[in-house]
Amino acid sequence: MRGILTVFAGPMFAGKSAHLLSDYPDDAATLCLAPAFDTRSGAQIKSRVGLSRAARSVSSWPEDFAAYRHILLDEGHFMIAPHYKGDVARDIERALDKGVNVTVAGLDTDYRREAFVVMDRLRALADHYVPLTARCHRCGAPAAWTAKKRPTGHLLETGDEDLYEARCDTHWQSPD
């Protein structure tokens, strides 16, 4: 039987990691993965609401994936070259074909409002796609966008409220 792919996507501060951690059991049959590129939380998935779980930091798909019933992958948008060796969408398809359920959380767009291709590909494969919104840091309205506060010259860059805000259509602007 084929596994089920669930994708939580949206801007920063939308609760993607919290869903990943609260909606799925913390047991030996579940493997948690975090991109090695994102060193902010160490070897764990961590949410802003205080939930956390130990995770394996990876830059390629784990060879022992079939030993698990469920794989949770946080920050899926970071799973691209040069930070990830391989094609994570194909790797996830391979896991699904082996009957492993996979749940991914990640940004759907970058700070320029351009789609992360890897997340678009996962959306197309998903059995369940859950779009999330945050609250605009300026006005409190529903926010679908991540805004960078200042230009840094980097497209892929880890950060938190020091560098990013959630913004609505009215308040989003490019830092460039």
C-alpha cells in the first residue's frame, strides 16, 4: 500500500512546525528530519509554541527510510542543491512507494513572493495539502507572505524575527 504525503506550507510564523509536531505521534516508528543547512535548532525540530522533537540533520535522504512508518521533514524548502544531495521530491516518492507516510512542513514562497520549486513539486504530489497563514506583523490581518526586513544578498538564509516578518498583501514589500 502506498504511503500518504501531507504538506503544510505557508509563510514564516504560520505554525508549520507546530502542526508537524502536534499532529503526529512521537514514537520509534517516526523519523524526524531537519535540513543540515539550518543549524538554528541543532538536531531537532522546534516550533515557536514550545514544541520540539529530536531530529536527524540531513543533507541527503536517509538510507534506512524504509525502517519507519512515518517521516516528518521540517523546512522542506531548504532541501535543494547545494544544501541537499539528490532530489527530495523523488526521494519522498520512493518512500511513499514503500508504504512510508511522509509529512513535510516548509515555506511555499521566498521573501520575493516567488515559489520554492521543491515545495510546488511536493504540493503536486501531496495527498493532503494544508495551506497556512500567519498574522501580519504590521496590522494583524491574515498574512500569506514572508517579508525580509533588510537586504542581505542571500536568497536562502536562516533567520527569525531578527530578519523576517509575516506580511499581508497591503504591507508586503521587497527589501531590495
